[in-house]
Amino acid sequence: MNLERSPDASLIASLARLWPNREHESSAVAGLLCRVGIHYWRRLDTSQLAPGRDVRFCFWCSKIELDGVVHNP
């Protein structure tokens, strides 16, 4: 999804600063898995910043899933 057109663009940008991705630490296989859409999703308590929203972060790359939609900040 295009971040500039998203109504949640500012929320996604602020969430991206919360979770440092581990792309530089992950293996080449993990990078390939992310490229084909298989991510290692992790949760962070974002109830104060995004109440009522389902937020997950990929441990291997910079993608964020917000309410089931994957964004690349």
C-alpha cells in the first residue's frame, strides 16, 4: 500500500520508529522469505499509541501490519 495515500500514514511513521527491524542481523534465507511475503511477525504493546488497532512488526524486515494491511514505511 502506498504510505502517502494512507489515512494512517502518520501513525505508521510513528510506529516504524518504535520497532528497529533486524534486517542487518537476519540471514539471507530470512530476507528471501520476506521478499516472497512470509514474515516473522511480532507484537509490541501499542495500546497507548494505537488503541483498538491490531499492530504487528516483522522481525526480519521493516514492514508493519496494521489491522491486517501490510505497510512498508
